[in-house]
Amino acid sequence: MPFEIDQAYVIYGFAAVSAILLAETAYLLLFKAASYRSRINRRLSLLTDQPDRVGILVQLRKERGLNQHGDFRLPIASLSRLILAVIAAFGVFGVVAVLRGDLMEAAVWMLVTGIVAPYVGLRMLRGRRQKKFGMQFPDAIDIIVRSLRAGHPVPTAVSMVSREMPDPIGTEFGILADEVTYGADLETAMRNLYFRVGQDDLPLFVTAVAIQGTTGGNLGEILQNLSAVIRQRFKMRRKVKALAAEGRLSALMLSSLPIGVFFVINFISPEFYGSVWQYDLTKMMLGGAIFWMLLGNLVMYRLVNFRI
């Protein structure tokens, strides 16, 4: 007997699917737009919960290691730029000294934990953030240009970037707009932006706005040309990166090959290295090999890395 489907269940199924689609449509039309607007960057997200713009400006400054006035918290700039993990470094020193009984080895690990690892990690995070900011920067300039051509003043055009762009550029331009709103002149606020971000293309933008503010001129046209120049620079950088891909791959292979061979031999024959670990000469030779490998990587990095 063939399997028969009750038409009532089919109708119920289509009705349920229609109700789900209708509810989703209503949600997208009524709630999703407002939710997206509040989550487009961190500053707008904070504004939904705390309408005090001054308090949010102070909070965002503190998140960047600055005080409430936008200056370094500590009088020594280098310490403010890079906060060293002192407690972790001394903790590692104590653990290695107790477990290994070698103060020299403990000092080396303390140096790595307290200075090398935080410095390398923060440099990587800073470079990644600057790269993302730089990729967003031409689009932000285009928003400013369109706003200027519509007749808006520069502060209003800058505030439009803070409402339309995601992080990091949305929040940074929002801080700039808040500083202008609460008394700072436009040039000072833009120099503070470069002070916080440090992206290479920002001085061109700051200089263009500063010159236009003192001598006049068509700022929209200037910024449009600047946006085109920045995009051409990105295009050239990607071209150079593609041409240097072979060198980077060679560096990666040459660096990973000794490490891979070491782990393979240690896995196949653990006693191959086990009989010489206790000698100081082994540690010195291993340290020398790591040093020369790092030096070679640095040389190859400099050969294939171009700043345009």
C-alpha cells in the first residue's frame, strides 16, 4: 500500500514555515538595524548603555593606556607604551630557579617572559591593528569627502565616520569627534589621533586638513586625491608581497626544517640527544644555533620586506 501524506499536515507545515519567516522579517526590519547600529563599533556600543559621552571618552582613553586628559599615565613614555609583565617574570624566575637550580637559566627565562614575549606580542597586536586601520582609512576618507560635498563642516564629516565604520577606525574617529565637541581644536584632535594610532598614512591626512584650515582650498578634492594615493600604495604593497612570496616561503622552510628534524629524531630515538643534555657545551651550542637562525631570519625578512 503506497504511503499517503495527509494534506492537513502539509498545510500545517507550510503555515509554520510562513509564521517563522514572517517573524524573522519583522525582526530584521524592526530590531536588527538598531542592533547593528549599536554594535558597529565599541564607542556606539557604550553609548547605548551609558549616554554620558564625557565618561565614555575618558573610558576609551584609559583603555588605550592614557589618562583622562589623553596624555600618558606615567611620565616616562616608553614605560607607558609597553607595560612589562614584571610579576610574571619574577614568578617564572622563582619557578625555574627552584625546579632547575640554575640561576643563569632562570634569568634567561625571566628575560624572555618579562621583556621579549610582551614586546613581541604587543608589536604583533599593534601591527595588526594598524594594518586594519590602514585598510579602512581610504573608505573613511571617502565618507568625509561625500559629507563635505553635501555641505557639512569637517567635524560633522568626521563624526559620520564614527557612526558608519567598524572598529578600530570607528571608535578612534569617535574619540576625535568627542574631543572637538568638548573644546579641542580640530588640528590638535587629529594629532592626538595619530598619537594614539601611529598609522603611516595619518600624517598626510592631518597635514591636509591643517593646511586647508589655515590657507583655505578645496578640502574635498584634496582628500579624494589622498584616498586614491593610499589605495595605490596598498595595491603596490600587495604586488611587492606577491613578488616576495618565494623568499618568505624559503625563509619559512629553512627555519622550520631544523626544528622539524630535531623533533623527528627525538621521537624516533629519544636517547640520541638524551645523553648530552646535561653538558653545558650542548646548551651553549643550542643557544648559538638559535641565535644564528634568528639572525638569518632577520636578514631574510629585511630582504623581502619593503616599505612603500
